[in-house]
Amino acid sequence: MPPIDIMRVDFDADISPAEVPAFRGAVIEKVGIEQEIFHNHNNEAGGNGYHYRYPLIQYKALEGRPAILFIGDAVSEAHHLFRQPDWELSFTRRKLRGRLVRSQTKEYEVGLTPAPRPYLLRRWLALNQDNHRRFEETRGMAARARLLERVLAGHILGFASGVGIRFEERFELAITEIEQQRIRSFEGVKSLTFDVRFEANLLLPPHIGLGKGVTQGFGVLG
């Protein structure tokens, strides 16, 4: 499979994961709402509709700093940010000012591996409404882990499809530990998130988003 390009852009402000939506809003304001790929809303629908696709621009808190990932075809869209007369962003109630300090593009291989590889997935918004009901009705941690494994496999396939990759064979995946379950706010709704460790015979790029809310700092792969 051909490698995919991922550009990581870092800013020099301190940020908490809860402040990522405000950081995202500041970037969208900087580049202009007309650049749909930066926010994934459908401007032709008055901004109220969504493009149901894997988001190729993702906003994150990495090592305590604001960062943006431009994935695959979105790398060529980064110029909408870089061509601005200044790269400073003002966001959150603390009026943090973020200045772009680093931009780096790397090629990453994605595909099957001979042996399982360990991963850590943080702040994973795993469950839609139906799966949340199934999760609550499921008794026993082993059965719940199996449900989450099926959901995670689907999220990985969604990422692969979004970047134009198709796995030639079925991959194996196992959640080895659920480190934390926590209720967090996502778009004004209290939602259950997970920090999970898992193994899969897959090579996946670091920091990509899996699950819901990946444009706002949820589901960061380590």
C-alpha cells in the first residue's frame, strides 16, 4: 500500500484537552468559514449539515500544546492557514495566544503486520446511541470489551476508507486494558469516553483520531 502524508502543525500555547474546541474555532475563523475541509460542515446547507466522511483535518492537544493534523489529501489545504498575514490565534476564556512554531510532514505506512502491535487510545468517544444502550445492557467486563473491540475495528476501517486504504485481509484486534471510563462533554452532551490499550496486527500512524469527535481532540491514538 502506498504511504500517506501527514502534516503536523504545532503552536506554542499551553492547552488542556477541554480547550481544543475553542482552538479549533479560532483556526476556522482565521482561515475562513468558506474552507469546508477545516470544519466539515456543508456550507451549501447553511452550515447546518455535515459531510459524513472521515475528517482529514483534526485539532488536538499533544504534549499539552495545540496541534493540527493534516492527513492525506488535506495536506495540500494547509496553505489556507500558512498564507494568513499572521499565524497568531486567540482562543478560550483565558485569551491564550498561540503562535505557530513548527510544521512537519512525514510519510506513514499503513497496513497489516506479521505480529500484533500495542496502541493506546485516549478520550475515545466509542459509542453511538444504539451501542451505548447495548453497552449498558451488557454484563461482565469481558463481554463489554468484545463489544468495544467490534466498535474499534469499525472505527479503524472508517479511517482506512477515509484515506483511500483497503486492507487485503481481515486484521485481528484485542483490547487488553480499559484504563479509564469517564463522562465528558461533547457538543454540550455528556458522553462516555474510554482510555483503552489494545493490540492489533496493524501499522497505524500516531495521533490520528478514531471514533466520534476526532476534530475536537477525542480519540487520539498513541
